[in-house]
Amino acid sequence: MIIDEQKAENVKLISDLYLSGQSVIGIIKELEKRRIFSATGKEKWCKRTIDVMLSNEKYTGDVRLLKAGKSEIQYLSSDNNPAIISKEAFEAVQIENKRRSNMVKDENGWQRKNEKYSSKKKIKNK
């Protein structure tokens, strides 16, 4: 696998912006302000694209493989490809993503938190 250095820099930038407190929408605005096009060459970034990039462990050089069929068994292939971001940075993004989520699982299942994440301030749910 050959890494496209410009696209790799974009992956690092997105991770860094997220860890510095930017929301996904804020990241999209920053990328568009800097005139950084998506991997497919589009001027407009899709929110889902950023979400997937922030949760894609392949950027650390690892890949998770599923056993054939409908089995829940997974295998982790470490150092499968060159890393673009460190495993530590990736884990920090996952922790931050969980912290920002407005859903939490308890004994009753999934519930909404009383507060929502905002890159500007905390917002109370009504």
C-alpha cells in the first residue's frame, strides 16, 4: 500500500482538529475554508465521511477482520499497513467521541444524556 501524503496530512489535520475541540461540522467548515477537497475531489465534505474517518482504525496501521459468515468473531491484524496517526491519537479520538456522544448505556438500555456536546458550551436537554 502506498500512502498519498497529501491525503494523509488531511487525516492528521481532521484528527487534530477534533481533539482540539472542533465539532464535525466545525471541521467541515475549516476544511472548506482551507480549500481542502474530499478524497473524491469534492469541495463539500459529508458529515458521515468525517465520522467514518475519525473511527477508522486502519489509519493506525491496524485492520479488524471478521470471520466469514455471520459470526461475531473478529481478528486484529496489527501493522497491516503504514500508520498515518498514532494508536494513542486514535484512542484519544475514540474517548473524546464517546464523551461527546449524547447517548449513554445503562441497565435500562440506551438513554439520552441530560447535556449535549457543543464546541462552544454545554447545552442542557429539555
